[in-house]
Amino acid sequence: MKYKKSVLCFLAFSLVSFWITAYCQASQDAPKTVAIMPFKMNTPDSMRYLQDGVWDMLRTRIEDPGSVHVVDKAAIDKTAQSIGDLADSGAARGAAERLGADYVLFGSITSVGQAVSIDATISPVTSPGAPIRLPFQADTLDQLIPTINRLAQTVNRKVFNKANPSADETITPPPTAENMNPELLIPGGMKPGMEISYLNPNFIQVTPEGAMRQAGLWRSQTFKEALVSIAAGDPNGDGRQELIAVSPKRLAVYRRYAQGLRLLTDVKANKLEEFKWVALADVDGDGKVEILLTSVYRQINPTGGGSESITSGAQYNPRPRSYVFKLQGKKLTVAASDVRMYLNAVTFPNRGSVALGQKPGPMGDLFDSTLYEVRLRGGQLIPAAPVSVPSPCNVYNFAVADLNNDKAPEYAVISPDNRLMILDGSGNRLWRSRLHFAATTNVLEGKIRDLRYNDIERYFIPSPILIMDANRDGIHEIVVNRSPDYSRFLPQGFKYYEAGEIVSLSWDQLGLIENWKTREVSGMVSCIRTGDLNGDGTPELIASLVLGKDLLKLWEARSTVFSYDLNVGKKGSAETTRKRQ
């Protein structure tokens, strides 16, 4: 009996020992997780790109599938937002513990002249042990990559018992005539402003690392059509904004989902009509905006025939036959059609957005001299009252605001040659630009004088002029696109714009001065608006871009939509901005 008890005790002890040994072995074999915190940058702003570069280099040199796992950068960045000091031991350990990491690697990068100092620390998080400090020095920036190699090798050897080359060794061979830094290859050293890329000491950094992942910039998919006009708003009243985009042959309603635009519904033009412009305004007083679409209809009116009609008659005039649409859910319904006016909506001080219409002029002229406010009554869009504006203004080419704080409105107007003018209420010119603004190839054709010589009245619709106070300093800004003009090299009636940028201008009592501008984009900026397409409460500057290929053939062109967040303050400011405009 005693013998049996002894055997049972021995077997139980052996089984427990086996389990403990297996557990310890499994624990030792399990991959270790390392959280590499973004290093604190004690450097000039021009070197901040090194933060991401150092993180990437350390990850590739420390991570070892099945042995060492590095926490994903996105999770690191999200957690690091709550850390006060990235180089603080307690804060770094706390962040790593929330991420479930076994070790945390953190530190700082300091530059003094050409020298770069890396002060790193790796500390256990879930097991006892003292932190290991790892200070390294690079005498010049081109020695940074070998220094990062040495740091990673030291971590691998001291923490994970990896058989690396000695910490004193470097993977990068000594500089020679074939591989030395460009600073040494350029007589007299590197030129001012040049920086070394962290990828390779023989690369000169042109664009700062991370510039291609700019926050606040969004771009849609590419459309196989030329978007000549866009508008942003909530025509169906569901609390989410839609993007209404118009090409010569289609009006489409989109909603932004994630990084793309999803089509809700569309309307196509017939063979004899072209769509030219879209705007949003409440024309029936129901509290929801309607979609105002300017469409022109090409119709031949023979009056006598013969060569006379070719050389002097206005017989082939595209005339406006516009529409008003309502968006009900995801369905477009026609509220008014065959509207014999060009349509738009313009924001007036103390009134908000006003729907405007302008009839064709007499004797084949494009525009009549009178501009009307329009209303929807009984299924028809009718002129309600004349609108008093200076004579150079038409339905498409102006914006109005008190630009110089004199308690009287000024008018920002685009001239036919795409100069930006500032006029007072009497039409007196206060300022005129030398550069070209709001230029597009979206054309209206009027009186035909002589087809043999291409002598036709043409008006190129400018992109919208926006009036806003983006930085909330109480000073109005004129936001408009600016393009170089190559038209003087082209035959009469042709326009071409292969690049553009959006600029902000403000009045300083002497003229307009430039506040800011976007980077130059390749192609033609056909329309700019403000809105909040992703519904995050931050207003956006939205633009349509006809890409730089075949700009002379809008029916064959390709387009995209992009936007910039206007970070003017706390969430919800977008709605305030819309109410004030």
C-alpha cells in the first residue's frame, strides 16, 4: 500500500514538473512584442521627417517573424497621442502596457550642428528587469543609418540574445569614392537647403518624408468625364451633404463614403443639349435647397438659307433651357424645366444665398442687361425682382461682400480676359489684377458673326469666387483659383490651362494681398466650393479638377474631386460657417 502511494506521488510530481517545464518553454518560445515609440525630436523642423524614418528602420532591423513582433505603427500613433513626453520612461511604459507589449523602446533624437545624438532606452513592461540605456552619436547626418544599425544590433544582442554582428561593426561599408555621401562628392559641400534622405546617404531629400501622407487632404476616384461644375449641400434634407457634379452630358449626385464617392442618382443630357453649371438654392421656400442646372440647347433656325445665314445670321445659337431638380431620398424629380435663363446662386450680405437668373440678350447677345432673383411658382421658375449690380457683373462672374469695412458692399468680378477686379457699388474700379484668375474652358456661345472665320461670340464661364473668413479674424478672404494662360498661342476661341492653384486674397486698403495658396496641381481647376462631405463637422474647400490630358476636348477628358480640411476650430464650426455665409 505504501509502495503504491509512493508511485502515485512520484507520477504526480513528474506530471506537474512536465507541465511547468512545458509552460516555461512555451513562454520562452512565444514571440516577444516590442512597442517602438516615436522618438522625441529635438531638431529643426526641416529634420522632423527623421522621426518616421528612424521608426521604420528600427522596425525592419528588430522584427523577426516567430521571435520578435513590433506593434503596428497605426496603433502606436493612436496611443502616443495621449503621451505627454515621448521620452519619459513612465509614460512610455504605460502606453506599451496598454498595447500589450513585452518591451518598449523609446528615446529622443537631438541635432547640434551636423552632429546627431540618439538617446534610446529599452525597458521590459510585463517582466522584472532594469531598463537598458542605449546612447549613440553620429558625427554627421550621413552616418545616421550606420548608427541606427548599431542601435538595432545592440537591442537584438542584449535583449533578445540574437547573434548579430558586433555593436561596434556597421553594415554600411566605409565611405569610398563610389558610395560616399553627396556632400563629399559636391565640391565645396552640399548646397544650402539640401538634406540627406534616411533611405540612403547618397540620396538628397527633395520632398520631406511624410509629405505624401498629408492630413486634411482628400482625393476622389477618377471620372471618365470632364466635371465643369460642382456644388455641395443637403438637397434631400437628411442631414448629410451630397456632391452634385456636372459634366457636359451628365448631372450626378454623389455621397462620400470612406475615400471615394458613391453615385446616388444621375440625369443624362440629350443629343442637342449640354450641361454647363450647377448651383444650390431654396427657390420654393420649403427650407431645403433645390438643384439649379444650367443647360444650353443647340437648335438650328433656318431663316432664308443660303450663305447669308452662314456669314451674318445668328442662326445656330445655343440658348438656355435650364432645369430645377429636387432630390427626394435618392431620386431626382424635375421641379421646373425649359427655363429660358442662365441660373446661379450668389451669397449677398445680410441675405444669404440668392438664386439668380439672367435671360439671353436681344439680337443674339449672350446676356441681357438685367439680372433677376428667381422663385419657383406653380412648377415654373420665374423672375421675381431685378437685382442691382454693377454693369460688368453677369450671373456667373461675381461675388459680393464688404471687403474694406466701409459698411458698403464691394464686388469681386472676373473680367472676360480673366482678370480679377474689385468694384464699388457704383461700378468704379478699385483694383485689377495682372495675373489670371478663375479661368476655365467651360464655354457659352452667343452671336455668330461669320462662321467662315470662326467669328463667334464666346464667353468662358469662370469658376466660382468664394468669400469666406477661414481663420475667423473678422477679415473677408477672396478664395479663387489661379492659372497661367496659354491662350495667346492658340487660335481664336480656344483656351488651355494645364496647371492651377487655389489662393486666398484679402484687401489691405491698397489692394489685394495673398494670404495663402495650395500647391500647384496639374490640370484645370474647373470649380471650387465649400462644404462638409464626410460629415465630421469640419468645413472643407472642395474643388473639381479636369486632368491635364486633352483639355481642348472636354468630352474626352478625365476628372477628379479633391478637398482640403479647413481646421478653423472645434467640431461643429462647419455649420456655423454655412449659416454666416
